[in-house]
Amino acid sequence: MTARLRRPTGAPVGLLCALAAVLAGAGAVVAARAAAPSAERSVVALWASAAALAWCAAVVAAVVLRGRVGRLRVQLAEGQARVEAAHAAALRAGTDTAAAVSEAQASRARANAARTEAEAARIELLAARSETVEARAEAAAARAAADDERAELARLAEQTIPQVVGRLRAGASVDTVLVEHRQTAHEDLLRLMAREVAYGERQRAAALAVCATAAGRVQALATSMHAELREMEHRHGEEVLGDLLRLDHSTAQAGRMADSIAVLTGARSGRRWTKPIAVESILRGALGRIGAYQRVRLHSASTAAVAGYAAEGVMHALAELLDNATNFSAPPAEVHVYVEELHSGLVITVEDGGLGLSEVWLRRAERAVSGEALDLTALSAGTRLGLAVVGALARKHGLSISFRPSSRGGTGVVMLIPEQLVAHPEPAAAQPVRVTARPAPAATAPQSVPPPPITDGGLPKRRRGQTMSAATGSVAAPAAKTGRPETAGRFGAFRQAVQGPQSVPPHPAPPADLPKDNS
Amino acid sequence: MTRVGQPARDDDPDRLYTVTGGRSQAPQHAFDVVTLIVSEDEPQPGMQSEHARILRLCARPTAVVEVAAELGLPVSVVKILLGDLLEAGRITARHPRFVPAQAKLPDLDMLKQVLHGLQKL
């Protein structure tokens, strides 16, 4: 660069030098021509001009050479500079190279480190992958185990537990039940549950037994009180009759309550009648057990009777229905009971004039008296105990009970007593027994009784609900049927004997004669 | 009355208050134990069975106490039932206490013999 700058200044200096040399030659020529004699002037001038020319040429040559030297020097400087630059560049390049080498080494080291890391990572990855595989295998195994467990649990829930609970409910002991389920996966669980269920079952059974026993005692008390009250009602006059009847009524209601508890706890019913009970007595027996019996009107012309073993149940069920009917109709409203003899049995209809059951209650009532087994948990507050009792009795005796809205505005309950529970007394017994025809029943009654069924061994067979004497029909039946007219006849004879010593006819006189005697 | 001495057995399901419909007082002065009852009507179907039995029994004159014995009911209850029938006009009642005084009463020996005869039965 410096050479390039110096170059343009060198040329003018050279030119100036050349010019000055030319001028100096010219001056020397002029001076030499002027100084030299005129003869010699032409030679001197010629020589001077030649010298000047040589001088000029030398000067020009010097100038040119100098210019060339200058250029060379510039070129040299440039070359030096280039060399320096190259050197510097080389130095830089060397340092760069060294740096690059070191960098390369460093990067190689890093690469090595990275490689080792990558290697380590790969190993880890492999390890992790193997772990994953293991874990997956474990998970699969666990899942299989869980599936097994679930299947086992499902079997436990669907088969084993219901079976165990069912057998425990049926009264088997825990050990007996669990014998079949030894060595099963959930034996401990099963044992724990079985113990709890058995404990609960024992508690329930104990509570039921206590209730049943208590109810039985109250029933027995009520029965004996009834007998004593009846005896007192006979013994005392009418001045205490009202009080006795009230006591009788209260006792009957208490007895019904005890009967209800006995029915719900599965105990035996309170009484067993040994003879068929006439429908009228059934109705009145039911009537006597409710509070508002005076609001019930009976409409029955039926002469049928209900078999003795079922009579108590029918009366009790009917009493509960009547109690419902009177409770759900306002006090002045009457409850009407109708009896109808059908081919399929005896239909007793209870109609009240109350508000009537709602659709929901109607369905609930239907369900309560349907054939479903009694569930004690359904006896929560708000459910009518009476309908549960009716349901239990209906199941026991095969009564069918249905509810319908009554045409009188309330509810009508229809109870069908199946034919096999209904006895139809012989027409002779139902016919009016006239005292004037007194010998006739004695003769006809045994004949009217059907010949008793005979077993294979030749012994008379007793029908259900009948006593043996009623079945044989020879001893007790005539005494029961015809004994009373006999007694009346004796009293008639006694009275006539009292009234006069005149001849007493062996049989009571016809009615037309007696007023004469009295007048 | 006739049941005194029998064991206190309650072999009838219908209670007496259902027989009388809850009443315990007979109409006053209508009957005493020896009033004779005569039925004036046949029993009707659908009638209370005691009423029907009374009507059948009293087809010839019968004393109240006899009716009670026959029905196995206390006299006071029978009086209530007879009161119903009397009100409905189905029976008539005659009072033997209006028997004329000159009617001869049997002597005491006769009564004793009758009593012995009864006890032997």
C-alpha cells in the first residue's frame, strides 16, 4: 500500500530531476559556447551538446532507473508486507489450526464422552426395556391373578355366599356349612361372614321366639280370661253385665293383638276349634275382636260353616280386615259385610264407606296379602300390621283376598274361603226343630249323618276339623243336636207339674193348650 | 245359670256383646225369668240365629229362663234378644204372675219328689 502511495510521487520527482538536468546541460552548453573562442565554438558547442546530450541521457537513465528502483522498492515493500501478512496469516493460521486441533481434540473428547454416555444410555435403555418387559410380564401375571380373583369372587358372591347364607338361615351350624368350603381362597372371609350371619340369624330367631312365647302367654291369658268372663256373665245379673261385656271386649282386642304377634312370629294360632264354626259365628267372632264393632252390619243368610282348624285363622283375618275398614271410615259411616256361597267356596265381602285406598295403597295392600312370603323388614313404621297378618293367614289357609274400590265410595275387600274349608251342615240340623216333633230329630239325626268313612283297618276315619265323635256320628252328634229339646221337654214337664196336679202328658201339650192353663 | 258347676269352658267364638250388638240393658219391666214367650212369626232367613232359635223354640209358650237354658246364654242377654223380637212384634209375652190365686200349687212333697226325680236323671 505504501509503495502504491509512493509511486505517483516518484515520477514527478524524476521528471523534475530530468528537467533540471536538461536545463543544467543546456546552460552548460550555452556557457561553454559563450566562453569558448569563436573558432573553436562550433567544436566546443558540438562537444558540449554531445556531453549535454549524454548528461541528459544519463540523467534520464538515472531517473528511469530510480523510478524502477522505487518501483522495485515498493514492490519489495509490498512483497515484504505480503510476506509479513502471509507470515501473520500463517501465524494466525497456525494458531487457528492449533486452536482447531485443540477444539477438535476437545470435541473428540466430548464426542467420546457423548459416545460413552450414549453407550451408557443404551445400556440403561436396554435395562429399562428388559425391566419393562419384566414389568409387563408381571402385569400380565397380576392381571391373570386378578382375573382369577375376580372369577373366584364372582363365584363366591353368586354361589357360595347365597348357598352358605341359605343353609345358615335353614338352621345349620357354621362348622357344618363351612365343611364344604375348606381350602378355598376366601375361607377366612367366608368363615367371618358365616359367623356374622349365623349370629344375626340366632338373634333373629331368639327375638322371634321370645315374641312368640310372650304372645302365646298373652293368648293363653286372654283365652282363660274369656272363659272366666263368660262364666261370670252367666253367673251375675244384668246389673254388672255391661261392665263384664266391656271387659270381655277389651280382652278380645288384646287377644287379637297377641294373635297378630303370634302369626307374624310364626307361632301357632291362639285357639283350635274342634267343630266347624257357622258363618254367623265366624263373622261375630271377627266382629268381637275389633274396637268399633257396633258400626259393622252383617248381612248373612248362609248356613255354611268353616272347618274348625281354619276357623280361628279366618276369624282373625276377617277381624283385621274389619278393623282396617272401620279405622278408615269416619265414625258415623257403617261397614257392611256380605256373605255369598259360591261353587268355589264362600265369599265374604267387607265394604266400607271411607275415602278409599289410593292406587299406591291398593297395590301395596294387594302385595301384602299376596302369596309372597312374609318379610319382617317390610313391617316398618307406616305399614299396616293388619295386612301383613292377613297375608300370613291367607297363605296359611289358602284364602284369596282382593281389594277393589267399593261402589259405596270406600274400599271393598273380598275374601274367598276355598271350598275345602267350608262345611255344609246337614239340612236336618238347619231345619227348625219343632218341639212338638221332638221324637223325630232323635230318630232322623243319626240317619242324616253320613256314614263315617272307614279306613282300611276298619276303623272310623276322622275328617280334618272334626272330632272323632262327630265323625262316627253315633254318640255325640245326637246328644248335641237333640239333647237340648230333651232338656226343654223336661223343663216343660217340670213347669206343668208346678202349675197343676192334673194329668201331665208324656209330651208337652201343643201350644194352643197352654194359654188355657195359664189363664 | 244352667252352666253353674260346669268347667269354665269357652267353646263358642262369638262374644256376648256381639250377640246383643253391644247392649247390656234389657227394656225395663218387659220380662222376668218366668215370663212366657210365644212366637208369632216364623224365622226368616238372614235373621240373627238366636232370634231364629227363639222363634222356633217359642212355637209353644216357653219361659224366659228356659229359653236362656236352651240357647246357653245368660238370662240378661236373652232378655235383650227377646226385647228385640217383642219390639218387632214377632213374639208376645205373658206374665205368669197374673195366674189366679186360686190356682192350686203343688204341695212340698210333690216338689221334692220331682226334685229327686230330676237329680236322678
